[in-house]
Amino acid sequence: MKFDVDNPVDEHLYLSVASSGLQEIDLYYESVPGQFSNVSYRAGAGNDKQIIQSNMPLLPLHAPQGQRTTYYLRVTGNAVMQLRLEVASIEYHLEMQHEDDFINGIFYGVLVALMIYNLFAFLTLRDHTYLLYVLYILFSGISTLILNNYILVFFPAPAG
């Protein structure tokens, strides 16, 4: 994918790539005329120190002030992907991620409370329906962790 970025103010811009199932991201840009540089991201691997790692990677854009810079993006994944790309300052990305993390924290807290309630209902009533509901909530929560890219934050892939 090819896209251009204008940096009207002198601030460091970052590209966030939000999608579940991301495996590799390569971002290419022309550092000097005729010579290309890249920033690479690999899921679960030790990445470039410039990349800010969270549930979605933040790749630094080297966009000089007052100039238009062309970028080339290559993304691979293990599923059909729908990419949500955002270019903004690091402060904006962290504010938005903080809000998303807060809402997701409430959601996962409700799931845990429902699991505990139904586990106690199973232990007191001995009705297997409650145990099945606990398992349903557990696997629904795990699938939501995977879709929101939190699974690598809590369970990092082994190195190698």
C-alpha cells in the first residue's frame, strides 16, 4: 500500500496499524533521494527499539516538517485482514489507547464477574448448565483477547 504524509508541524508522527492476526509489517520510505530505509515489525519477536509495542504496534514515521513523504506499507497476517491505519503524534495514540484499555478493562471485568457468579452457582446447585456457561464465557473472553490483539501482551510468543 502506498500513502503520503504531510507534516505541517514539527512533531514526531507515528503510524498505528490495528488488525487482528498481524504477523509482519514492513514500512519503507525514501530517506535520501534514491535510497530507501525501512522499519520492520514481527509479531512476538524482539523488534526495532523505535517501535512502541502495545496491543497494536506504533511505527515511527520519518516525516520532515513542511514536506510530503511517501511511504510503502507491506503487511502479512494469518487471516483475512481489515486494517485501520492512523497517523498522529504519540500523545494522541496513547490517549486513544488509554481510553480503549479502560473500556476493555470494564468488559473483561464483567466477564470475570459473570464467570465467578456462575461458578458459585454450579458449586452450590450442582447444575452442569452453569459450568457450561462458565466455559462459554471463558472462551468468548479468549476470542475477544485474540481479536483485540491483547493475547500477545499477556502471553508473548516464545523466542526463536
